[in-house]
Amino acid sequence: MIDPVETLKEKIVLDCKILQNQRLLDVYGHVSARLPDGRILSTPHMPPGKVALRDLIVIDMNGQKLEGLGEPNSETPMHTSIYKARPDVQCILHYHADELVVVAASAQGIKVIANCGVHFYRGTPIYDSPVLIRNHQLGDKVAATLGNHNAVLLRGHGGTVVSNDLDMLLRLGIDLVRSARIQIMAAPLGPLKTHSQEECEQMVKGHDRPNVNRRYIDYYISEVVD
Ligand SMILES: [Zn+2]
């Protein structure tokens, strides 16, 4: 029988390897997921792309470590505040991709000019401070800025993506940075034609199909597994 906790652990480690391989993670950044018992599984205070199964830690909703050898990341309050504010969120990615910093500095958020951006058509709010999220007060502010969206940009800092599924989290994490990159590439061309809300809604509807992310995820897995 497949152990759901082991499956979550393996997916977190694989997601981190893929994000590292895509150069979306560096020294910093972290991934966490809600466990069935309400506790939180998290990468520890180490470069996330280097995390192995044995490194993962379990924390409570106050960010206190319950299991594991490593220590929690200093920005753990961002995760716990979002989990408290959003019962639908099952997993969180926080990272510092340069493209997200550029778009956040423009105070525009992600413009949907490419199909990889349709997940974000309801907007990507910007948390307007570069200060790291190291206490619950700041965590609550980021959670409030995120609201019911699936991504929030943090000015001068990076971005945070949330999902109810680790496969979708990986897709959102990659597609958010790709959307930002395309937006930056297109910026010198002048005014941009964006997808309409109707076009985005039409495309996002297709994301409800079972295994819709399989081909996408399999491609990125093949890039990190021999
Ligand atoms: Zn950060």
C-alpha cells in the first residue's frame, strides 16, 4: 500500500530537484506541504535543490519543529500564516527568481500575454516590501496580500505560489517565472496585447481534466532522472 506521507516527501524532493535544474531555486527558497494530520512537511534551512528525503522536517502550525534533524527556514511564518488563512492550500513554494523581482519592481504584476500565464489571469498581487517574512505579523500581511489568488509577488524579494496539489504547484512555479520572463522580453516592444478574461477562463477550464499535468510533469522529471 502506498504511504501518502512518503509520497508527499518524494514529490517535494523531486519538485525541488526540478526547480533547481530549471535554475529557479538558488541558495534560498523553500517548499512545504500540509500533512493529513494538519502538521506541515517542509524543506529545512538549507538550499532546497540539495534536499534529500532524510532532510525534510515536520513543523506545527506555529512553525515549531516536531521532527527531523534540520532547522526551520527563517521565513517559515509566511507558510504557517498562509495555511491558517487558506484551508484550501495544501502546498506552498517560495523562491527568489530574478524575473519575479523585475516584474514586482514594475508594480504591474503578471500580464497574461502567453498561454503559460493563464493560471494567473485573476491577478498576481504585489506585497510591497523587501523585508524578509520572519515573524507572524509579516506572514499574516503576505497572506492577506495573497488573498484568494494562487501567487503573490514580493517586491525586491521574489514570489510565493500556492496550490492544492504538488504537481500543480510545480507547474505554477515554473509557469509564473516563464510568464514573467516573456513579459520582460516583450516590454521593449511597447504596449502588449493581453489575453481576455474569457480566453483565460476557457483555457483554465481544461485544467480540471484528470492527469492534465502528467505530460508537463513527466517532461521535467525526465530532465532530472536518468
Ligand atoms: Zn524569501
